[in-house]
Amino acid sequence: MSPRRVRFSPTDAPEAAELIPSIDPVVFSVQLVDGGSEEVDLSDLGLPRLVRPLARGMASKATKEKGHRRRDAVRMHVKLLREFVAFTGAALADMGETLGPDDLEPELLDAFATLLTARHPEGSGRPKALMRHLTRFLKAAEELGHAQFETDFRRRLEQAWERDPRRPLNSYPFPVFDALEAAARADVGLVRDRILEGERVAATGRDPEVHGWDRYEDVLWYIANRGPLRPEHLTWKIKAMGGIGKLNAQLFLTTADVVRFQILLGCQTGLEPECVGELKTDCLINPARGFVSVKYLKRRAHGDWNKTIRVRDGGNLRTPGGVLRLAMRLGQRARDALGTDEMWVVSNLATGNHDRIFGLHKNMPSTRYRRIFLSEHGLDSLLDHDGGPLRSVDLRRLRKTFKSKQYLRSGGVLPDFASGHTPQVAGRHYADIEAHEEIHDSAIEAGLGQALAVALPAPVVLDDDGRRLDDGTEELPSHVVADALSGATDVWLSSCKNFFNSPWAAKKGTACPVPPWVCLECPNAVFTTRHLPSVLSVLETIERQREEFATAEWHVRFGLAHERITTGVLNRFTSRQIATARAIAECDGARLALPNVFMETIR
């Protein structure tokens, strides 16, 4: 009897499984980014009218954002929902099982936030981060139509628990950054020499279990072929050779070595410290024309973890590609023993075990290793921006400094600088830092100066023969020059081209309505050596006002007049002419001084 063949119509075929199945009972499965799954069961909470919308909101976020599909993130979110439901149930116990989203009030959110804050150290950002997650789940539930909140509660959700508007972390001074990079590069070179020399010596050795443990090269042979020494190998002979830690380090990377690599790569690439830590051995792709791409995982990039960066490649330690290839080569023996493709595997100096030191749920190297690095190179004597000594190597600040250099090279043009970020993030976190304050202030000052130069032409200055000393190209009529030299049109500080054609007059043909000190800003003004005593007297009065006003207020009142005198008039005359005019002004004493009441109106 032949086997029966059964055919199914396409409509009978099972549908592809969803990332998160539909939730009727509050039990569902989240497909994780690593290929596994996490079962979520909230059925024991009760309060189904409240729990189901929250669970749907959490599930909705997990389908849209990779960051919500990490196992640790799912468990954290479930714990948060459980705590909120338990807190709400206790606070509104009189509602019983009928408690639903429409019963929530703004005060409830604030009280829950206060509870979270009390559980964490003062100044911790964790409570606000948890509240942001909770409000996102509540908003998602309403957007999906599974919840309907009262107006006041919805308004409180919109007033999200945003991050504190703190000033971003500052960069290092460039000399400090360059010194850190040079020291790390030198240390990586020593690590290379140590391990390659250890391999060379090990190749000349023999099995010490057969020939004895007396010879150094035989011990290295054992480490190279059988694995690191362990505490049971510690004998007086091994101690005499330096101990198991020192011997293992001849062929394996240590945590201190990896710290040097991490600092060097941070200086050369500007990658986030956690991204450097999670590099794999297949991270280098598409090498061409002296460059190579580094692919890495950025878990903080919501929904888009996989990133690449193009870096220089070569056969030396001045290129990130060369440094990464060297790290792969020196760490290969440990990775083979552990059976992993993670870049950073080290030998524990105490136990001889191979350890992963980066990534999720793994211990990051402590700052102690970075302090030792500073001390070994005498870098702790370098001065930071605040004038204090360099205390430790903050890997985040290395990234800030790398970005700072990029920012300055781009001339502050955000679209050219914002590589790997939105312009908003690049501007907020990497451009608006304390190290750039002086540059930004100078740029603003220069821009205002340029705008002012367009709106306010430089003063007209003539020598004693009527020739132009300023940079203006306009040819003055002969009678204007003659009047200026003779004093026929003097208005105290200068001569006037046309007293009845003033840019300050409301009606053409009427006399100039402004007092004489406004001549400093007037395009009609013409200055010669005859006017220098009066100009110097005004300058002296302005300088005296520095003692009367705060710096900012002095600049508001007298800054423009001071600049017009010093850069627009005085710098056009010789030092001999100015000295003569000053002597004349001092001889006349108070007669040329400008009364303080007049100075009040200079702006």
C-alpha cells in the first residue's frame, strides 16, 4: 500500500511566528536579539485591567527597539512593571480588581518616582531612567488603543522625567591627550616585544614534565603548548623564575596590557569604551588603499546596534588597523584555549585561568590599572583644564578629546563633524563642552565684529596733507578735505563732512541732532592730527570708567567707543604723533575732558 500524500492549501499553512505573540492572557514570549527568547508571565499580579495595557505597551516597545530585546533589559522592564502594579494596587486598594488605566492620577506617578529615588544613592540617575521606561510603556499602551488616560495624567506623562541638563563631560587638554597616546603606543610596543620574545624562547624548549622544570625555556614551552601555569605548579624553581604570573605573561595578554590597547585605540579612533570592549576578531572588513572599516556593536543606539567606522590601516602602531591586528595576533593563543571570537581574553595572573574582561555581565578593568599607567610614565604630573593634576585616565574623555579635534578641524560645521550622531547629539555632547568655550566666544566676537563692520564703516582718518590713512576707498571732495584740515567744520571730536546731511537726522537738510561724542560712530566724521588731543581725552575718560563699572557693564557702555578710538583712529597715526597729541591734551588739562554725564549716553 503506497503512502498517502497529503497536500495543504496555502491558507492552511501555519503563519510565521511573531516576535511577540498577541497578548490575551498576560503571558508572552520576547524574541531576544541573540536568537533566544524570554518568557514573561504577569498572570499572578491580578488587576487585569491595568496589567494588560502595560504588558501590551512593553511588548510594543520590544518589537520596535532592539535595546528592549536584550535579556537583561526584558527582566528589568518586567521587574519595573511588577513594582508599579504592586505600588498602584496598594495605593488604590479600594478600587479592587476593577482598577484600570483611567483610574491613574498624576500624584501616583510622582509618589512612585519618590519611592524609586529613596532606593538609590543621592544624585543617581537610575530613578529617572526607570520612570522614563515606565512612561514610555504607558504612552505606547494609549497609542495602541488599549488604555485611555485622564487629561491631567496624560499631561504628566508628557512632562517626562528627562535627563538632568548637566554640562557634558569635558575633553582633555590636547598636550595631555597626545602624551597619553604616545605612552600607550610605547607600552603596546613593549607588550608586543615581550610576547614575541616569549614565543621565540618557548620554541627552543622541551617538555618539562619529561626533562624537568629547571630551564626557563622549558617552562615557556609548557605554557605555549599546555596552557598557563596554575597554583599547583608553584615551586621554588618557578618562584626563582618570577612566579606563575610573570611566566604566563610572557605568552599571554594581561589585564594591564589590554588597558594599554584600550587607551591607544580610544585615542586613535574615538570609539566608545564599551564598543572597544566588545570587539570581535572579525571586526576588520573592507580593507582598501590604506584604510579599513571596523564593525562594532553600539548597544546605546536604539534599534540600530551595528555600526562601522573607517580608520587608517597599516603595518605600524600609528594606525588603528595595525593596532587591532596586533591585538588579534597576541591574543590568539588565549582565544583558542577559551573557544571564543572575543577580542580581549587575558590570562589571570593569580590563577592562570583565561578570562573575558569586557562585554555584558563581565568585569571591566578597574581604574587602578589606569592610575598605574599614569604613574609609570609620570603622566600624573600633567595638568588638567582646571589646573589640577591628572588623576586617572577617563576613557570617555579620550573620546571627547578625539571628537574635539574633529570638531576643530571641521571649523565647527556640524554636518561635517556629526559622524555617527545626529547633529543635535554631536552639538550637545561633543561641541558644547567647556574646552570649546573660548573658541566659541571668539567666533561670536569675530562674527559680531564682521557684522558691525558691514553696518558701521571704519572712521575716516586724514594725514596733515589730506591723504587717507584709513582703508576706505571713497574719494573725499576737495572742499571736505580742506575744511577738515582747517577746522572749518569741526564738531569737537572730529570734522564733519556735512553737518546738514546727518545719518542721524529725522529729516534731510536739518542740523545733526546728536551730541559730538556720537561722531565716533558716524560715517560723516573725519579725524586728523588736530583732533587727537580731544580723542585721547575721551579715551582717558573711558579708561577711568573701568574702575566704576563691572567688566560686562563697561563693555556695554563704552566698548564700541573704545574700539573705534583704538582700532579705527589711533592705530592710523604714528607713535610720535600720538605722543605729541597726548602732551598737548595734558597741557590743556580738564578743558578737553569729556564730562561723565555725557559718557552715560555712549552705547
